[in-house]
Amino acid sequence: MARPDQKLLDELRQLRDQINHHSRLYYVEDNPSISDAEYDRLFDRLLQIEKQYPQLVTPDSPSQRVGATPSKKFEPLPHRIPMLSLQKVTSFEEFIEFDRRVKEGLETTEEVEYITEPKLDGLAVELVYENGMLVRGSTRGDGVTGENITPNLRTIRSIPLRLSDSCSSKYPLLEVRGEVIMRRPDFERLNEALIAQNQAPLANTRNGAAGSLRQLNPSVTASRPLIFYAYGISDTDLEGLDRQSAAVDLLRKEGFRINDRTRLVRGSGQVEERFKALAGDRERLDYEIDGMVVKVDRFDSQIMLGQISRAPRWAVAWKFAAEQAETVLEDVIFSVGRTGVITPVARLKPVRVSGVTVSNASLHNEDELRRLDARIGDTVIVQRAGDVIPEVVDIVPGKRPGEATQVVFPSKCPSCGTKIVRPEGEAAHRCLNMACPAQLEGRLIHFAAKGGLDIDGLGDKLARQLIKANLVKDPSDLFYLEKDQLLPLDLMADKKASNLIEAINRSRQTELPKVIYALGVVGVGEAAARLLAEHFVSFEKLEKTSLDELTHIDGIGPVIAANIFEYFRNEGNRVMLDRMRRGGLALPNYQRTGGTGVLGGKTFVITGTLSKPRNHFKNLIEQEGGKVAGSVSAKTDYLLAGVDAGSKLDKAKKLGIAIIDEDQFKQLLA
């Protein structure tokens, strides 16, 4: 292989520096200083040299953005620190309540400093830099584990492949978080190109960004007009970075694009002013936003406030009022969910709402249907609740045609014909027949979903076929299916049948939170399933728990606790669970991180000012098997108290909780 001389090596270094410089001017600062033709000339020369000397290609070379070998699937990639979702508010009154809780948690009456930024409508991702090099990138996923899309993220030109030497030496590990979006004009041009190629157009800019990032072939992603906006980092205990605003400044200096409407403000009044300004600018922006994110600026305050389930107590998404549109109600059908709830669904003349074409919308329940007095043929007002779920919110009485017909709520289940009931105190009607095909279909799909047992290939069409062929009466039957039973089903070739059996076999070995979620207990989502797994550790203990113990688990409310308790008391469910065990479903104990440490099973609360950020002590506690709670209760084992400890110290004294300082904490660790 030919060896390059020093002159060529110098040219190569200069080319990369020039291309990176001009890429930043174009893709980050929107201020190009050379023509596209000149940029292409530089890039072509780079490719020419690297083709001649492939040994000179480095991971951070600009040439590595053009795409890599297509992937067959995306591998799961756990986040070192979970990517939390956000609680939502929709009015100033609700934000005032959030602000009050923040002040109460911080034990202060002073105005809090917040950082505000547009809530971009794209796909949240995490970038991991080790020693300054971009080594991994993933989607948010469920917040705990995302999808590894590193080759695709490398193609986005507003993402630096390498950080400065000063940054990488100071922060050998830096996890950057942000949003990948597609601008409206770029989205429209892309759709025009897709239509010209006889391909289906994309639904909206968010789907455009998400779909482009999740292409198996990175070259396709490289051809899409994607932009990355950084909004923060995962760590809150890095030297010299004690605030969200400081982290944002660092990212800006390192070449990341930061949204120009990001502001540091003080107090709820200034937050409201920023929200109004952003709402006024919304239609003039060339990208989609659906609200404003508000975060407590100080990292030590964030640590003090902590989190609930999957959401931080120190941040909130203030959503815009839902966009509305008028259309015609063409029909009402009644769907049956996996829990037996009967929901009226409006069939609408298709209409665009918040950038999405809507043809179906929820009417919620019989009370809402009667309140609206919605009739077939009415002109109705539709909005997307939280800019996501379409719902009918009103009718336009003056546009009612003479032939408009009333909607009759059914007295029997549309799926199985069983008489439906409305339990006392509930707004919903339910079908109580556990063998109802529609409920069984919903339970099967939920059981096999990614958050459950993740049985690849088991979707709604196959679920209906399995039920219709009488092969599956409840999810436990899946573990007894044989390939020969599947072959007579529609469109079920030999390979597809083999793949399904293999997927079911793989699902037998899973994690405890996934099993709990898969059962489909009403109200138990992925976050609650993880809380239950952490609390009980074994499935057997969860099965035998009392209602009183369930109601005392932080994050599990009384209604969900009652649902869990009743689920395991139900004879039919117990029979199904026994069949799952005999069918080979493993029910492993939950593996707590650091659960065998010297603080195993102990609950700590941290208060006051300590020598290091609270996250430092929180990590030490969790590494040694302990748990950190946000408030003092009878379950607290230790209060780690620093200077100026407030009401938590008083409460701990009243409850007789052990109060320790840093020196005593170090003795515990030793």
C-alpha cells in the first residue's frame, strides 16, 4: 500500500479543518461564507485522497457522514443515566402550581431561575463522546434503553464528530442530549421528491425526522435534511458546570446548534412572558414546536428536587392550546379495548390538524357523546389533545343538516354480543367477558409489544387470525403453539411461521419489569412495572402481596394498587400464569444495580449544602445498593444533612430518623 508524503498529510488536515469550519457556518450558524460549488470542490478532493489512501480515513473525518453499510436491525442501547419524560401544563395557573412545588421542594420563597426553550417537535436522541470522539448515538426509546442509531446520527452535519481538545481533556465522557428535527420547507421539498418517485409522502415533520433517523440504510438518512439542536447534558456533577445554562454555553462553544430562542429567566412572571412571546412567534418559525420547556437552571436544585417515576420534578413542558379544525362527522363506531372499555370513535371527513391528516377521533364515552349531542352529518370541531390524540370537542349547531341522525350507544358488546355494564363511579361502559375476541386481541398485542415480551411479528392481523382459528384463548397459549398449527393461516409461509416460533422461544427469557407490563393490569405502564419490580424483586412476592403494601409504594396510587391486587386474586388470571410457567416463561428476580453493596435496602434523603453536588452522593448510594428518596417519611433510614438543612431536618427529627453528616456517611460506606 502506497505511503502518503508529509505534504499530502498536511493538505488532508487542512481539508478536514476547512470542511468542518464551513459545515459549522452552514449547518449550525446559517451563515455560509463560500459557494456550494466551492464546498463540493473541497469535499471531492477529500474523498479523492481518502480513496487513494484508505488507511488515512478516521472516524471523525467529514467523509464519514455519507453513510455506512445498511443495518439489519437496531440494537438496544441502554442510557447510562435515564432520559426522563416531562410532566405537562397547559395554563399559567398550572405553571404557577409547578413553580409553587419547586419552591417548596427547594425550601425557598425566592424567585427561581429557569431556562426556557422551544419544545421542538422531533425525535430526542443522545450522543456519547469519549475522549472527544462521537462513539455512540441512540434514540430516547423508553427512557432507560434506546436504539443504537450511531451510523445514522453521524450523517447529520450539525452534529460534531469530534470535540475540542480542551473539552475532551476536561470531560473525557460527555453525553449530549437534544432533538433531531426537519424544517417545514425541507419537509415539503422532500415530499415533492418522494411523490415524483411514486413513493408515499411523509405525514408530518416529526414523522419525517423520526422515519429518516430510523432508516436501516444510513445513506438514506444522509440524503435527508435533518438538523440537530442540543439542549443539555446527562451529568449534573461535572466540574465547572453547575447550571443548565453553563452546559448550554459549553455546547454552543463546541459547535452544537443551540436554539436561538433559549432564554434564562427569573420567576414565574418572566416565564409567562417568554411563553407568550414564543406562542406569538410560532407561526413564523420554519420548524414545528408544540410548547415551551421550562427547567430549573441550577443543577444542585435539580438534584434536590429529584424525580417521580419517569419525570423530573425540576422541569415541565408548557404546551400550547390545541389547534382546532372543522370537518364533518360521517359515522360513529364503537371500539372495544383490551380492558373491555367501549369507546365511541368518530369517523370524520379527513381534515388537517396540527400538521396531521385526521380521519378518526375519540368521543371518549357515552356522557361526552350526550353532552355534545353529536349526530351523523354534523359539522364538528376537532383538536389533537396535547398535539397528539385527535378528539371531537364541540359541534357547530348552525351547520346541522336536516337529515342528521342520532347516535345510539350500544347495549351489547360490538365484538362478542355480551351485555355491557357501567361500573358505579366510572364514566366508561365495559364488556366483562374475558373471552371477548376484541379484548383478547388487545391483550395479545399488548403482551407481545416491545415494552412487554417483545414477540417480533405478532401484530394485530396475526392476533386476529390466531383468535379466529381458536389457537389462542389467552396469552399463555402462545407458549404452546407449534409451527404446523400456524401454516394454514393466511399469508403464513414456512419461514414466517419459523420466525414467530423463534420469537416466542426468545420471549421466554426476559426481564421481570417486562413480564409485569405484559400482563396488562389496568394502569400499570412501563414505569409502574419497573417500580413494582424494584420493590418486590421476585414475581412470587408480587403475586402474594397485600393491598396495604401496594398502596404504600411510592409512585403507585390507590386505584392502580387495587387493580394489581384484584388481578392476582382472580382465579382465571392465576390459571393463566400457571400455564405460562409450565410453558417455559422464566420469571427471573429483578437485578438491582449495586444491590449487593453495603447500603443495600437502605433509603436516604439528602438535604442542605454539601461539599459536592447531591448527584455525587446519590450515585455513591445507588452504587452501594441504596435508594435516594425526595422526601422524608417513616420509610427513610438516613437523612444526609449538609449546611442550612431546612424542613426535612425538622421532619426527620420528629420521626426519629438517623441524621448523618458527610463524615458519618463515609464511615457507612467503609
